[in-house]
Amino acid sequence: MDVGVQLIFQNERKDMSDEEMFLHEAETAELADELGFDSVWPVEHHFRSYAMCPDNTQFLAYVAGRTKRIKLGTGAVILPWNDPLRVAEKITALDHLSRGRVLFGMGRGLSRKEYSGFGTGMDMNEARGRFDESARMILAALEKGYIEGSGPFYKQNRTDIRPAPTRSFNGRTYAVAVSTESVDSVASIGARMMFFTQYDAEKHKPGVDKYRELFRMHHGVASPPIVTVGFLFCDEDGGRAEEMARRYMTNYFYSLMEHYELAGDHFSGVKGYKSYAEAADMIRSAGLEATCTAFVNAQDFGTPKQVLDKIERRNRILGGIDVSMCTSYGGMDYADVEKNMRLFARTVMPELKSWKHKAATTEPEQVAASA
């Protein structure tokens, strides 16, 4: 199992400037390399304190020069917000600078606040079409060394990528698939599925099973391991771990709800976001407090043994997973971020790295026994 760190660049602290927060996140990336994490994944987000990393390839170029071995994942490049040619150039240049350490992750974006921030011509109704068209252009360019396109969104004359790519990205391509609309898209382009853990693993399993089924249908082989992204707080004192988790993960949850307007009714009118409209209905029905409790309960917090047990259960239910951990979120002090990471790296990560990828369990009694 590969174990990564997800950087979300959230500034929920009144006593810290954006610059200070951004540099702390860079230090966290360096710490991840020092502690032996396999990969680091900065997000792409714009305009608001919820998360702010406007160019994760630029950030990773800095990290590449400060580290030696950690893999550099874009978590993710939001394709509708970026020109395909420029993405292919940036990913290629980053791969050269890092000597082949890049993991290319893609997404389509969810926040209408971010879409509207880019001004006219950025329509969420086009997000799915733009993602699908752009992803195929970029992936072809990374293999062939040139980019071209004649689709409805991107008219691109055949143009060389220079410096030219020299390493295949086959096996190094990832895409976010939180909604059911995204699962087929991710499987069809041959990318590895990534998603944020939002609720119990059993609820995520149908989407994972669908991805695996569609991947085999499209490519004739079994899918690669999926990547689950979740929130971590590990402490020798289980009571303190839970108190910190419920404080800071709850802070994050409410910022998430505000940023994406996940309980709103606007998704019902946006093409390609049907799953989010249905999820919003369920959130409104259940209530924010209950939804928040379920979200926090699904995350990895507790003593090292409790954290290990939670990940083991998720691995058994979903089968064949890698994990990426958000260690800085919700206004948490960076001293606690570092302590969290160091304890996890020392006590939990060696065991996780020893695990081989397993098939998902189908025996209900096994699932129940691990709960």
C-alpha cells in the first residue's frame, strides 16, 4: 500500500497570513518526504480561504527541488480551468525537473463560486464535456509528444510539446471520481480512481465496484488500486485524538459545505451534476449536524491501533486501495500537524506499507466483525 499526504491549503486562522499558511504547507511537503511518505498531493483551488493553491504544478516544482524521492501528485489539476496545451507542457516540464516522480491527477471542479470567479465563458454545464475532451488530448500528448484536438471545446492544431516528454504516464494517471457521473469517465480514460472519504466504506463500495467493472470493460484488464483521500489525527491518547478530530474535522466540514454549497438546490439545474443534486437532497433531509457526524466518523482518528484498524477495515471492504492523508485542516496548529504526521509515520505507516493489495470482501460477516 502506498501512503500519501494531501495538502489542501486551508487558512481558517485569524492569526496567520495566507503567505505564512502557504509556506507552512510547503514545509509539510518536505516533512512528508523526510518521514517516508510515498507521495504528496497539493490540490488546485482558487479565491477563498477554504483552499488556495492556484497552480499545483508550480508548487510541486518547488517541492521537487527541495526533496529527493517522494512522488509528486497533482490532486488535482482541474481541467476545465486550464488550457490542455499548457497542462501538457507543465506536467512534462515538472516530470523532467523531478526525474520522473510525477503522478498526474485530474478533476473537473465542483464549486460554482470558483467557476464564476473565472468570469464569462466558464460554464459549469460544460464541465463534463470539457474534462473528457481535455483529458484525452493531454494523455495522448504525454505519450506522443504532440497535442491536437478538433472537439467542440478545444480546437488545437497539431503542436509539439517541448521539452518533449520522455517517460510514459501509463500507470501514473489519476482522476477524481466522487460522483457516479465521473466513474465511467475515469474508467474510460484508464486513470486510477481517487475520491475523498465522505462516509462509511460500505457506502463507497458500489461506486468502486462500478469503476472496476467499467475499467475492465474498457481496457480488458483489472483496474489498478483506487486511492482514498481522508483526514487523519493520530495521538497516543485516544481521547485527545477524538477531541482534536471532532474539533478540526468539523471545522473543515462546515467550510466544505459553505464552499461547495453542498446543501443547495443549484446542482439540479447543472448538466452532469445529477449525483450532487441527489446528495444535496439527502443532506437537507438528514440535517447538517447528522451529516457532519457521519463525515467525521468516517475519518481516520484515534490511537495508532485505532487508526490502523479503521484503514484495515476500509481496505478489506474496498480492496486494493492506496491512501492519501489530509494532516493539516480546519485551522489546526502546525505543531499538532507535525506531531500527528510523525506519530503516524513511526507507528502506522510501516504496517500499511507491508500490506499487499487485496480483493474486496464479499462476506457480510467479515465486514460486521471488523466494525
